[in-house]
Amino acid sequence: MNSVLPEYAELHCLSNFSFLRGASHPGELVERALKLGYRALAITDECSLAGVVRAHRVAKEKGLPLLIGAEFAVEAEPPFRLVVLACDREGYGNLSEFITRLRRASPKGSYRLRIGDIEPSALDDCLLLWVPDRAAEFDALSSQGRWLRSAFPGRAWIAVELLHAVDDKVWLQHMRDLGECSGLPLVAAGDVHMHLRSRRKLQDVLTAIRVGKPLTECGVALYPNAERHLRSRLRLGRLYPPDLLRATLDIAARCDFSLDELRYEYPQEVVPAGQTPQSHLRHLTYEGAKRRFPGGISEKVHKQIEEELKLIGELEYEKFFLTVHDIVTYARSREILCQGRGSAANSTVCYCLGITEVSPEKTTLLFGRFLSKERNEPPDIDVDFEHERREEVIQYLYDKYGRDRTALAATVICYRMRSAIRDVGKALGFDLQTVDRVAKNHQWWDARQAIEARLREAGLDPQDLGAQQWLSLTLQLLDFPRHLSQHTGGFVISRGPVSRIVPIENAAMVDRTVIQWDKDDLDTLGLIKVDVLALGMLSAIRRALEFMSQRYGWRHTMQDIPQDDRETYDMICAADTVGVFQIESRAQQSMLPRLQPRVFYDLVVEVAIVRPGPIQGGMVHPYLECRRKGEPVHDLKDELKPALARTLGIPIFQEQVMQIAMIAADFTPGEADQLRRAMAAWKRKGGLGPFHDKLVGRMKKNGYDPEFAEAIFRQIEGFGEYGFPESHAYSFALLAYVSSWLKRHEPAAFLAALLNSQPMGFYSPSQLVQDARRHKVEVRPVDVSHSDVQAALEYVPRAPAVRLGLETISGLSKVAMARIVAARYERPFENVADLAQRAALTVGDMKRLAAADALASLAGHRRQQLWEAAALRPTTALLADAPIHEQQLLLPEASEAEEILVDHAVLGLSLRRHPMALLRPELNKRRMLSSAQLRELPGGRHTRTCGIVTVRQQPGTAKGTIFVSLEDEDGTINVIVWRHVRERFRIPLLRSRLMAVHGQWQRQSGVQHLIADRLEDWSHLIGTLRAESRDFH
Amino acid sequence: MAHWLALIPKSSSLVSTDAPGGSQQQAIGWWALQFTPRVTLCEDAVLLELAASERLFGGKAALRKRILKEAEPFDCAARAWAPTGMGALALARGGVRNGFAGPLQDLLDALPLRTMSRVAAERPLLARLGCRTLGEVRRLPRAGLSRRCAPEVLKALDQAYGEETECHLWLELPERFDARLELPGRTESVAALMQGARHLLTQMAGWLAARHAGIRHFTLHWHHDGQRARAAGPGGELTIHTAEATRDVEYLGRLLHERLNRTGLKAPVSDLVLCAPEPESLTAGNASLLLEASLQREPLHRLLERLSARLGPEHVRRPQLVADHRLEAMQIWHPATAFQPSTTATTGVPVLPQPSWILPEPLPLAVHQEKPVYGGVLELLTGPHRMEGGWWDQRELDGRVIGDLTRDYYVALSPQAGLLWIYRHRVVRQGDNWFLHGVFA
């Protein structure tokens, strides 16, 4: 049967990376082409190579020859489409550069190509398929054809695309004539937009979204039929003459390029003249080692360094390490705090180079996890920088290597539930209100299946045809790429122009360019990137250290923080960690009292255990149990001990799971590596299935408990994108420890540093200030006579107190703040008029200061301040210096409620009583307990409480449970809302600012929470506070 | 005692450039001139001073009753009577209708700050000083307040409380009606343009009311804007004639709309001017709709309107071409009097042979030896022309829902019926598979 079918290669095929045109993923196209027995497939997205790596990945795995190309809409008379295919590496580079030029010359996401701009030599080593315009006159076509033939001799074809139009036969004859008079050969092509005919509806919807009209108004913008799919060879054989089909094979045979040929080199300039990369890296490593180990380098470390250098040399990664070292050195020279994260922390060389902070003396580094010869994949070095200063580092990179050699990796923005609902709904012609209602009702906790319920809520019948179409098309559209955005910090830096490896295009941000591939694509091709990331906590730590240096008179660094401090661990064990790095979240806080971290390694475990992997793998309780008993699991097999002994026999870290796969399920290192990749990507792409049988099956065969095997697999699934390798947890734990120590021993410096590094972390300034005050830190209000621009420490009369900065005042300009501080340093302000005059403040500035109660030292209570501030209207020059004497007006002081509310409105926090304290008498009447009363309450009691909602959270691992945090004058109350309660009290849960909760109080080994069974929205009480506050007479 | 009325029109997004407020406000102002010459446009309101007119209109109560009745069509958002104009305005905003119900000072003292715009402008300051009402503001020391607030605050308060005389610029009625309106955005749609035109018409009707008059003709000018304006010229104009003098906004609007629909717009329009040169005193109108001899000169649209009225709108229809792949969706029939959609996409229709006649409903064909038959066995000349679409279309056209179509069309030759446009379902179903859909003439 197969022999009678014609051979065919599809040469004109768009994937969904031709945004809002293609209706199939690249992988789907490849798999379908293979199934149909195509000899080859070209992916030719419009002016883009963004989808080719994904196609390459599947094509390579399944063994289909893949051609790399792109399609262009050419502006000419008549206009036409041009498909360009790369013959070899050189042609690929040309194509990539060609796309780069077009993309860089147009705003994000667009391009323009005029026929006059096509320089034939720019497309050397490429083949061209000309898709003529069916509506054009023959004469115009024949002159276009002649131009193509002379510009691209022997490299251009006429693509004949027969898609079941009534005039197909005529058109074919037309093309034969055109071929004859222009001298161009003919080839068959399919203008493919989807892998299966059944994607037609989705393709129509994409068209509607693209033209921005409902489908009913799209008219002929839609394709007349579904023929733009990968067609069977049987049908192609009936449609096309054999010579046109044969030509596809000739062209495919001339394109002999694979993305695997791409290699790129790191920049040369990181190696000084007279040095080789090898010698320079060795030199820097040992220099650094001397600094890291002032007492001398141990034999163990020495051996490790030599091993690493040898491997780095064999893999020729020296320049990569030198490049990262160069970035880190630059940051240090500008006193920008930075620290490597991720698997690089397993490297002693990285430690010596100052890239990472995990000492090989203190822990066992698994260098193999970072770099291994078998894996033959690029090392991954991620470095965190202070979030406010990362831009300096990025600009340094652009300056040093130039824009053609440095570019940011892309992030492919895909359709999410809400955007898919919205766009499909609009295309189907639902009115905007309905679309909005359904899309908004789709709350963040709703599972995909919940759309049906949402449709019903929005007044639609889910059985109705339109609603059904909405539902099914929305699900199809999910995860379709929508546009390219910039990656958070992954830089590609190369020796030559990046644009010959991958096209570069403009990002939305001015002066930013991104490549057309994302980090998975780079991974697939083994291309190296450096992650320049931003971390708020580093800014805060740097500032806290500066406060300490200022206070004690000598320069403090992170290395000066004492290790293994008992008091710090006591604090951590009590979950007293508001503001601290990583272990401040509610989930972490509820784990701390149970896990009781006592030494640094416990913190490493703590950081990694409150993650989806260990939670879904059911590893948390067994681990806590073992810790409680103080012994490892009793049936831990000897062979697993090297992998699991340090965590009491329970796998916590990603690499432990991989080790288990190798030891217990006979995975080769290669297979384990595939598993790791699949682990990282399955959330987005799926594909863990095949590993299940392999892993569980082999573990069972090797005598492991099936339950244990399944748990390991669940854990693998849970790692998803969030798996923490041990070294990464280690780096984070370092910051968690340092910030905890600061909180415990320098709470004032820590608070001021956090306030000055906002926005960051889990808690608002108001919550941070409340927490610090509960820890006896004195916080002083903003005042023009005392405050600097930022929060500062004051040492008299008692040291140290935190003085809030002028920047706390909303709406006050930076310039005004600076002038106030400068004028005060000359001499203190005498009165309000003196301030206004010397700091050259506008009436607006003055009113803002008064509203913030920041003139208290000059003008009495807040209303009095405002009365005085408002008197400073600009007067004529003549009168400007003449003081006006006005009789003192005594305004009644505002009520406490008003003061508190204005504080919150203007400053976002208040140093007066908590608003809940004002409501307390009313709440007592209603028998609501405060958080302080709850803390004394025995577990198991039914009770009720009320507080201001600060957080609503639904972790993916929680199966529909919502965690709500309430705040009152004494602290925080943690509420757990199970799914059934959530369903019943959806509206109060969503809307309440002030929430009353009835439920059962639970306390267990130091962890306390309220299990809700009824929720009420009491936000109106805040309203009464507001109303009362105005009745002051 | 002075006798003021404040009327606050509903706010409108359209802004007339020749008047201080919205055109509705202008219209009310002109209308109000029939009761008193002392009419002023103040902020968003119209203020009328009526003391001198009371006798002319049969006393205070009668005048009030008449004004309120005749103001009904304006559908005002708020109103109030008071001894001062500014006071009436504040009371209207505060929802107090009768400013004579108690001492004016007490009524005003209780009003919130927002009721006087001069005071409201200082609200951020005054509220934080603890003031909630006008009374509380007045209790602050006068000198201190004058230093801290714009001088207009005290002045406005004094005027409202009757402690200082108000001075207003009285509204004057122009001789000619000539009003300009800037559209909120450039538009090519007749419907959007009509919104603006209706505002101008309402304004004109107010002007006519003040003169107790109507018009026989008026002219609407529009100005093109944007890049295409160069090709399309600076703008256009339309003059509408009526048989009798009238100021019926509905009627004039309908005439204008119809004419605009037929004229069409060549480029986006940015602003409109409405001119009505010669008002005429109104006489009782002839409301007859019977066909009369004089109607022989009647333009087509009037004829269609009349025919539709007599035969029912669904029986007088006109076609619209639509760019669509589906034969039955390529033309839509509308009631002739219904307004045509402003955009008619006719470009982009594929240049393919189209049958001259289509059947109201495809006709199932008999099959003989697997070949369709219609006036003899059909010979398929060319095809298939594959047509798939309409799955999204649940609209009813001519009483039928087209729905999802998957058809292969052919041009077929019938020994007796000539060239035919026939199709069969792509996916073969049971029963009828071949259909006749159109005939090439």
C-alpha cells in the first residue's frame, strides 16, 4: 500500500508561533507529519524562528528530518508570500540575521518587508518558495517571477498551493505557464496552519482574535475551508501532478541543516593578553581560594578544585566561568551585594571565584549535579543581585559586550484561563459584560473544570451550543503562545553576533531586546545563559549591614554574622520570622515549630521541605516523625544510605530523588537526566507518563515497597518547576539565617533596612512595623525636624530607635524631601513658615506634610498643622518676607479614629492604636475573641474571632483549601477554610476587608489556627469607624 | 423677595464648544427664556429668576406648576427653589427642593461641602480641618479662611447666603441658530454622528421654543478630519426641508438620519455645525398620512417610509452585500426603513464565478447511477469548491439558522437546465446527498 502513495515533504507550514494564525503546536505538527509518512517537514513561521526548537526536540526524538525556515509577507505590486528555507549553517545564520533586521526595525511583534528591500545576497545558502497572489494579473506575476529567477538563480520555486477552490485546475495551468515564461520550477505546498482538520474552529477563532472582530463579522477574513492542514499523501497524490510532489523531496534533500549544529562561544575579552582561558581561570580560582581559606587550602579542597578545573577544561567552559566571574567582580566593585543560587553552589571553583557562598568545608558538594561529562549539558549559573541595582549590572553587560552580542532570553507568554475565556468569548460574539463576568468570576482558585459552573453563574446554560463552543475552544486555546516577553534575567552573551544563532527582536521595554527562544529552547540546544536575577532581600541585608557598620564604627559584611547562634534558632523555632527571607511565609511559619531547626542544615531542609515536591510525595510527616524520634526510617536499605542518610532516609531534595532513580530503579545517568528535564517541564508540557512505569516497575522488581515507589513518583511530579536542589536550598538558607540573625540581634537595623528596600517580601510596611514594635523596637513617627528621606536609626535618648523616613508620605516629591533634609542640616527649623521658606516647599507639599502629621514638632496636633500649612499661600514678592501675625486659632483635635484612618491613608501605616482596638468594645459585645485571647485558648474549642484580612492564599498543593490571615491589635490569626466552607461562603471570603470567622480552634506542637465553619463580611464596621471619625464636635 | 429656580440637566459626554455647558444646558436655557429674561447658565445648571414674571403667569403657584410641567421632557437630574440663585444651586445638589421651607441659612448650613463647587474645590483642606458642612466652614475665622482658601470661596458663600448681591450674565437668545459641536472622537459611523446631531437638534428646539416658532429647513455641516480628509474634501452638508414649520426633534432627527444614511460619510468626521436661519411661527400641523396628489414629487425614502407604514416594514426590504464564503450569507435583506449598517464590507469577495440566482432553500437532487439528476443526468464540469464554515453562526436568516456547513460545490451542466451550482456534503450522510443551490444565467 505504502509504495503506491507518493512521497512528500511539506515545505510551507506555520505553527502557533505565528501568533494568532497557526492553530497547532510545533510538536503536534511534527508528530502528525511522521504519522502521515512525510519524508520531511519544514516549520516556516511568519518572520520567526520561535517555534523551531520545540519542533526540533520532537523531530529529533522521533526521527523526522526537520527543515528550518520562515515565511514573509512581502509588500509588492501584487503582494506575495515568500517562504525561505535554510540549506546549511551559513544559510541559517543568514535567515536569522534577516529576521533580526526586519524585527529590530519595527515595533515589538511586527515587521515590514518591501520587495525593494530584499538584498539577494542576504539570503545566500537559502532556498526560496514564492507563493504568488491568486488575484493578480498574469503579466504582473510573470515579471515578479523573472525577478526572482534572476535574483536567486537555481534557488527559487513557485509554490503551488491547491486548497480545493473551484478554480484549482485553472490555477495549476496558470502556474505551469508562469513557470515556463519565468523559468522557475514548480513545487507543491500546503500553506499548513494546523495539524488536523479538526482544528478548523480554533483556527477561525484565532483569525477573529487577530482581526479583533466577532466571528460573525469576520467574513472573508476567515479561510473558506479547513484544507490548510497536514493532508494525507493519498489526497495529495490525487490533487497534485507527480512532478510537483517530487520537487518537494528535491528541495528537502538540499536542506541539510540541523539545529544541533549550533555552537556558540563565550567572549574572548574575559581573558587577558598573554593568558589562556585555562591558565587565567586557574589563577583566579587559587587567588580566591587564598581569600576563602586564609588558614590554608586543605587537601580535600585542593583535590576538588583540581578535579573541577580538569572537567571544566575538558568541556571548554572556562570562558563561561570567567564571564560570570567578571559580572560578579563588577558588582562587588560597585558594592552591589550578590550571591549565586542554584546548582552552581555545588562547585568549589564557583565558591573560590566568589560566585557562590556555600563552603566545601562545611558540606558535601555534589559537583556532578552542576557539571558532568555524561550529561553534556551546559552548566547553569544563576546569580541574585540587589533588586534595586540589578539594572546597573545589566547596563554593564550591554556596555561591555555590545547589543549584538548580548541579548535577553525570551519568555513565551501563553494563554491562561482568564485570557483564553476572554478572547474566545469575544470571538464568539458574547457581549462584553458577559465575557467580563465569566472571566472575572474565574477566580484564581478555580480548577479548569469550574468553568462550567462559572458559565452558569454568569447566566448561561452550559448545555447551550454557544456556551459549549466557548468551553471547548477555551480549553483548546489554553497554553497557546500569545507573544514573546522578556525573561526575568537570562542573558545570552557570545563571542560573535548572537543574531546569527537566533533572531533578536525588540521587547516592549525601551532599549531591551530579546531573542526568539526561551530558556527551555536554550537548554535543548545546549546553549549557555547567565541568569542575572533580582533579589530584594539582598538589598535589605546590605542596608542592615550598613546600619551596623555605622553604629559600631567598623565595616560589617555577611561573613561577620556569627554562625550557629542559639538565640537565632530559638526565634526561628518559635516561628517568629516576620520579614525574614524565605521562612516568613505562613506555610513556612507553620512548619518551623514542628521541624525545630537547630543547626544550619535543618534550615536547608526547612527551605526545601515546604515545597510542592515533598508535600505531594507525602514526605513531610515521615520526616517530622523521624526527627521527633531522632532516628532514620527503620527499613532504610543500605544501598540508599549514601543518598538519604543526611535527611534521615526521607528524600527531600531533587537530587536525592534522582539518586533513588539510579540506585533503586537502575536508571542510567542519562535516563536520570532525562527524568530531571522532564521533571522541570512536565507542568507545562506533560510527558512524565513513560517514566512512571519505568521507575515504579523497576523499583518493585528490585524489592521496594510499591507504596514507597509511588510516593517517590508523586514527589517527582510535585517538583515540577519548583524543585529545589540541595545546593539551591543551601544558598537560600544562608540568606534565611543571616536575615534571622539580624532580626534577632539588630531588630531596629533590620526593620529600617526592610522599610528602605520596599516593595519586597511577604509583609507590608505596616505589618513589619507592628511586628517590630511587638519586639520592643521603638518606632518614631515621620517628622520634618527629625526624618531623613529614608528610615534611619536614632541613638538618643535610647538606642536604637527607628525613625520613619519622609518617603513614607504618599505623594511627596523626592525633590521636596531632599530639600527638607538639606535645609535642616544647615540649621533646625523654627516654625512652619521657616520650613516652607528655606526648603522652598509648595502649599501642596506643606499640606501633605501636615496631613502626614509630620509637622508635629513645629505646629501641634494635625489639624493645627494643616491650618498653619495652608496659611502659606504664595504672596507677592513684596510681602513674601513680611511675617503675618495672626491670632492663634485653637481647633478641636481630631478623634483617634480619624487620626488612625488618615495615618493609613497618607502613610500606609499608623503608630497609634490598631483600628481593631477601637472596634474592640463592639466586638466584645458580640463575643469575638482577639488574637491574644485565642493564643490562651485550649485547642478543640469552638470560638469566633474577627480581623482585617491581610492575605488570602490557595497553594496548588492544598486541594482547594484557602488560607486566610486576619490581623488585629495583638497579632495575626491564621484561618483555614476547607473547600466545602469556601464554596458556601464564597462571597464573604472574596469581598471581606473585615471578616468574622466562626470555627474550631486548633493547636498542635506550637502551630495554631482556626478551622472555619462560617464566614461573615463585617467590612461595614470599618465604615462606621470612618463615619464616627468625622463626628468630632 | 427674589424667586430663583435651579435646574440641573443630566450630564452628557458631548460638549458644545460654543456654550459654557453641555448643549442640553444651553437648550434648557433657551427654553427657559420664554418664562423670564433673567436666565443664566451657571456651572452645570440653569438658573432662572422669576419674581418679575409671577404676575404675568398668574401667580407664583401657577408659574411654578407650568414650568415644572413643561420642563418634564428635559428630564432634569435635580432642581430647587430658593431666595438666592447660588443657594438654589447648592440646595438642588444637596437634594433639598424647597429653599423656602425654612430660614435659608439653616438649610444651607446643613449641606455637605460638595454642594458648592468653590467650597468643594477646597475640600481636601476643609475636611481635614474637621469641616463637614457649609455651616462648619462659615464658623472658621473669616480672615484666616481668606488667607487659606481662594477668595472665591467666601464670595460664593456670601452670595448663596444672600449676604452679597449676585451678579450674573443673563443668557441672550441669538438671532440665528448656528451651533457647533465637537464629536467626542472622530467617527465614520452615521449612528455616532447622529448622536451629536440630535444634541444640536434638541438645542435648536429650545431656541425655537423661546421664540414660539418652528422651522421649514435647516442645514447640517460636517468637517472631515484625518488623513483621508485630503482625498475626501473638507466636509459635507445636508439641508433638510419639511412641509410645515416644526420643532419636533424626533421627526427632524429621523429625516436627517435617513438622508445621512444615503449620503454616507467619505472620511472620519470631527465636528458638526447646525444652522437654522429663518424661524416661523408655528401653525397647527397636518397629521394626515394618506397618499395625496402632492406626494407625487415625493423622494424615494419618503415613499418607502409610507409604503412600509402601510404594508408593514417586513414587506418592503432592501439588500445588503456581505463579504462571506457562504452563498446564503452573501446577501442580507433588511426592512427598507431600517437603517443600513454603516459599514458594508464588499471588498475582498473572491473573484469566482457566482450563480446569478440562488434557490431560497437548496433542492435535494435525485441520483441516477451515482450521478445527480436535474433535467437529465448532470455532468460535473469543475470542482470541488470546498466550503466549510458558519459553525459560529446561530443567527436566523430568513427564518433559518445556517449553522455549520461542510460542502463541496461543483459547476454542473444539465442537458436541459444549463449551468448549475450544485453541492454535496463533504461527509456523506444518509439520504439526500446532492443539492441544487444556484443557477448560472
